[in-house]
Amino acid sequence: MAKRFGKKGDIHSILWIIMEICLVAVIFLAFAAKLSDFKNNLLFDKIYVSKDLALMTDAVYASPGELSYVYSGRIKNYSVSFDGGVVSVFKEQLADPQKFPYVTDSNLKTDFIYSYLLVINNSDINFKKSGSSLVVSGGNVTFVSDTLACSEALNTKFIKEKEGMVIDPSYSGNFPGKDFEANKTWILGSAIRALMLPSPAVLTREENVDASVDKRLSATEGKAFSISLMLHDSADVDILVKDDSVKSKKLACLLINKLSEIEGFKRGTIELTQEPIIVNNKADVPLAIRFDKNFNFADSNRRKEFAEKVKSALGEYYG
Amino acid sequence: MDKKALFGFKNINLILNFIFLAVVVFIMVLFFNSFFTVSFDTSDAEAEIMASRILFSPNGFTYCDKACHPGIIDYDIASNATMMNERFSKALNYTARKTPILVFNSNLSDSTGQKISSTYFPSEDEYQKFISLSSYPQFKHVQKSYYVLYHQGNSLKPGTLAIDMVIEVE
């Protein structure tokens, strides 16, 4: 070819070879992910788990009376979500879900309050149908369908408006107070701040410095997204979030998924509310992390782990 | 052929070569992809579960007073299209789909085989439409017949409930 067409022919030949190499590379990359999944039986496993769980959910709905069933099987290190009539199965990364639909029953839906991605680590899933509710729980956290679609919330993209994050330990009174229960939130808040300084987190309370709750939160109003730390007694972690804010829901999903990775955490919930989230009867925040009052606050490693998970979620939120 | 013409010919040739290569690669991808398709047929299970749900769920045909009685059919529901539609449109909520994936015709007969009610969900038109599609692989046509007791007035009577159902399967 070079002899027939001379130098221009050479250039064309080289161009042709480059294009061929590019094409092969593109095809190889497209296949590589699929081949990897295929090699690890991921495709089959994900299809199996999604179909099995969806059919299981349908069967539970079909049962004539109260029912409690423990589903234990091939669910190992998968994440599963039950959102809007669809079971989605993920492997480690929350991407490329395998989906299979199930048919919900509106007669039971009224008692479905929470929904988010369920991280399952070698554990069972419990289906419990009683009265007018169906609760699916297991892994590290408990899921109750069908209000908040975390897969949707996590994929929501938006323009970032507020650069900072206010973390407010919502105890009342001065620090150091006499009330150890109240000081727990400060302790955790400090741990989070220590990891996140200098930005974007701002802790509203310093040691020996205090202000009223409305002053604390209004000081950064309009500049930062405020979350509040509270104590709770019904779950390891419970996130209370405003129903009308897509951004808050996304952050709630990120937080619950990260916090559910903490070893020993058995339950976590996201609670949507249309009511103001009131801190100490005064200020209103878009999101509150309420954690179990029996959390081992004395263990610095435990505090650090909690703080790291919060940091990691906030990091993902801010991209 | 002068040099300019030769150059133009070569460019066109190059493009054609590239298109041909792309087509060949695309066919190869389709070919290999057909081997990677990993799935298994659960249509029978889906249909069985749905039939059980229609029959045994407290929000299906099951007669309920203070408690629900699986296997006992509520005659009022089975014989009244409006009540049945109201009940099943709540009980079968296809939140993941915009259109229903299930239609059925239920026929309740007494112990002599005399048909005493025939109702359609969601409507006879929808049912006929799905029946005409049932030869396609994404639809499953299932016919079930159960010996039942039906609750009519204050008495229980033996009978047969036949369900002719078309379900869209994944």
C-alpha cells in the first residue's frame, strides 16, 4: 500500500490501524465488565436473588393470615432495596442493579413508613406480616416500604448551593453539663468535627461556650445545611428527614447506608416527616441523626468509627 | 486515475472499511451476547403465586368476618363486578408498572355445575385484549379450578371457582 500511494498512503494506513485499535479497545472495555460478572457468577446470582425476593414478597402478600418467615439463602454481601414495587439487587457498589417487580397491596401500604437500601452481610431477611402491615427486616438495618425510594434519591443530581455543614448536638444547657445523657451528642459531634475540620463541617458548640439553639442554627442560616444529632431509644440509628427536600433525602440515604456498615449496628431507619424537625422546641432543621442512647460513647474507637461514616456520607454528598 | 481522485477514492474506501468493520464487530457482540444471557423461567411460579393471591389473600376472594377464612369464597365479592374491581384494584397495586399485568375471569359454579356468577378484572374488554396476546411468550395464560365453599347470605355452600387468568411475566 505504501509503495502504491506514497507518503499519504502511509498516513492513511497508520490512521486506519489507529482506528482499528481504538475500536478493539472500546469493545474490549465494554466486554470486560460483563466478562468479569460472568466469571464470578454475578449475573446469575443477582437475577436469582432479585427474582427470588420479589416472588417471596408476592407470596407473603398472598398469605391469608399473619406470617413470619426467615429468608436465608444466597444473600451474601449483596445490597437489596425494595422500592416502589421493585426489588433491586446490587453487589457491593450501588450500581448496575438487577431488578424484578413485585405487586404491592395498597391495603397494607399505609403501615409502610420507611424505605432505603438494605445492606446485607451474610444475614437473613425476615418477612413479618401482621394486621395491616408487612415489615421486611434483616442485615444491618430494617426496611419498611414504600415511601422513600433511596435508589432514586441517590441518583438525584443537583446544583450545590450550600458549602458548609452545620452539625448541632441538640442537648440543652451549657457544656460541660451535669447531664451525661445530654453530653453524649456533644461527644459525637466533636468526633465528627475533629475528622472534618477545617471544612465543610461546623460544630455549633464549643467546649464551655454555649448559645441558645436558635442562635446556634441561625448563625449559619442560608450558608450551610444543618443536621442535628439526637438521642433515640428505638433503633441503632434513626434519621428523621423532611419529606419535601430531595437533597435531604439523598443525604439521609447516604448516611443510613454508611452508618449501617458499622459493626454491631442491627437496625436503622429513615423516617420521613412533613412536620418541622424541632430542636429543643425552637429551631427547625432539615435532617436529624438520632442514635441509640445506649451507644458506647466511652469507646473512642467507636466514636471515631461513627464519625468516619458520617464524614464519608457527607463527602459523597458534596461530591 | 489522477492523484486527487485516488486520494478521494482512498478516503471513501477507508470509511467503507470502517463501517464494514463496525458491522462485523456489532454482529460478533450480538453473537457472544446471546451466550451470556443468563436467566431462568419463573413464569409458572409467578402465575401460581398470583392465583394463590387472588384466592387466599384476605384482600382477594376470601370471605372475612372477624377473621378471614381461606378457601371460603365471599359470594358478594365473586358475584359483584364493581365490588370485585374495587377490592382487587387496591389489593394488586402495580406500582412498578403503568399498566396492569394481570387480568382474569372468575366463574363461580354451584355443586351441580350450574354457573352462578361470572366476573372480569379489570374489565371484559381488557381481558379479551390480554387473551388475544396470550400466545406471546411474555404472557402466561393460566386456568385454575378449585373446589370451594362460598358464603352466600348466612350459609356456606359447596361449589367450584374457575379462574381464567392472563399474566404478563418478566
